[in-house]
Amino acid sequence: MSSYRIDHVQLACPAGAEDASRAFFTGLLGMTELVKPPVLAARGGCWFRGPGDGGIEIHLGVEADFAPARKAHPGLLWPGLDELAARLETAGYPVTWDNESIVGRRRFHTSDPHGNRLEFLAPDA
């Protein structure tokens, strides 16, 4: 391996949340669900990759005393930011834009169906 990069980001979810996770990450974000190794599949949760070149991988793991991550979050570079924001809002996931804090970046925050904070970014045109 010739370069360093993040392999995946792990987010927590409550038990039984797989269908809501699938609807959000595959249905709204267009990611593909990955098959978990059998020993890990027995623990619940689900894994997603993509869209596009597959450079993003998010794992949802069941946490017994689940509490959503409201501050800590992945920052996901995402083309078509406006279209994604509209799709999320139409589906009932409010977005909060913040285009002033980071020079040269457009971005917004939203939450997954479990309340985990997500940031989506794109270079400023």
C-alpha cells in the first residue's frame, strides 16, 4: 500500500436499526450495502460503500446503550451538494448550511435516521 487514507468510518446505531439505515444510506445517499463477514454480521448493523468510485465506506454498528454522535461526525466530500440537500430535505432530514466557516468549501450538516451528525462538503465553485 503506497498511501495513507481512511478505510472506513464507524457510526453507532440502536439494535434493530438496519432497515432505517438501509433506507437512508442506500435509498437517499445512493450507497451500496456491503456483505459483512459472518462473525460480524451476527452482531447486527450494516456496512455501506460509495457512491461513485466507492471512496466512502461507512459502517453502522449496534451499540447497547446507543446515544447519537451529535458533535463528532464524518465530513464527506460530495459532488451535487445542492441536489443531495434537496433530496434529504424532501425526505424529512433537515440540512443546516454553513458556507462561511471554511474558505473555499460549501457544506451542510444533517443527521442520519439515528441522530448521528453528518457533514457533506464540496469545493466552492
